[in-house]
Amino acid sequence: MKIAADNSCQRCGTCCEKGGPSLHREDRPLVDDGRIPARCLFTIRRGELARDNVKGTLAPLTEEIIKIKGQAGRWTCLFYDEETRECGIYDHRPLECRAMDCRDTRRIERVYETARLTRRDLLSGIDGLWELIEDHEQRCSYDGLKSLVGEGTGHGRLRQEEAILEIIRYDAHVRRLTTEKGGMDGKMMHFIFGRPLVDTIKMFDIALMKQDGTYRLVRQLSFSKT
């Protein structure tokens, strides 16, 4: 869907500070030719909790989303200059940025959930890497983790704690393998495999803690309510 450029932006930065845009298939040329480098992207995988900025809700994704990274641990779009209130890729900004008008959200609402770009669109032609991504997606699925967590606790610990820890270890291992043995840029890992499970496991109200030299999973207050 083509969206005409809107030159009436007041440059308040509000939308940019809420996070980088999700990418759509129309944005693929921007990634293919490097105007938006892949190292500047990250993937929110299917089943992972994500905030819908249009609906204002937090819910597990039914399909993955590729987004532009934030800055230094914050959601503020990587390409947004907070000092000058300017976009570093304004002439090549993605569909959602061109559609966004905070005074009239009808255009962004029309395109928000349509024809989103996926890792398959961008990476399925890379032999070896795509097979590794598919294996990781199967072994580290959020549906699988949810099932294991859902089996509850026994003697104060998660019944499937070791199985969950093994998935977390595999997630960390495949990232090291891809960078150290495969020679991939470490900044690509959040795009290729999504965010690390050590960071996202909190969506299940558990945290990874090191006690007496070993790792354990500890119950937390509900992440979904924070």
C-alpha cells in the first residue's frame, strides 16, 4: 500500500520515542540495498509478548514482527536524533513512519497489521542459516516454553525447570556458534534469532538467577501487569 509523504509533521518525537516502526513487505528494498542495515533490526518472535501501539494492548504475537532497534536499552528509534529531533533516514523511512500522523491515526491503523515483513522474506535464500533459524524456532518456541512453565511447581521449584534451562542454554549456544564459528556480526543476532531468552523469559513471570554457582528459575511478580 503506497502512502504519500506527509510534510506536516511537527517533529515532537513522540512516535519515535515509543519505538522504531515494524517493517512491511513494501519496506523490503530498504533492507535489501542497505539503506536500513539488517544489524539495525530485531525480531519479536511468534508467541512473544509485544505491545500493540495502535490498540494500546500487550499480548502474545500470532506472527513475528521485524522492527528497527531502539537506543541504548530504550525503545526510542535508533535513527531518531533526540537533540535535533530529526530522523536519520527520513528520505527512506519505512511505511509505518510515512503513514503515521498522531493527529489522525486512520492511515496507520489501515496498514499496521498488513503484509508485515518476515525473516523468511529476507533470509530463506541463505542456505545453512535459514535451516538454523528454523531449528531454533522449533526448539526455542514460546509455545513450547509456555507449555513447560504451565506444568507448575513441585517442592517450590518449576517441575520442568531443567527442560526450560536447557532451552535457554541452547538459545545462548546457537548465538555464540553463529558469531564465533559462522563469522556473523554479533549485532545481527537479535534480528536472526530474536531477543535472547534470558531477557524474554520474564514474560512467563520467571527470572533466571545464579545461586551457588548454578542457574535457577525464580518466580516473579506478573510481568504482564508492569
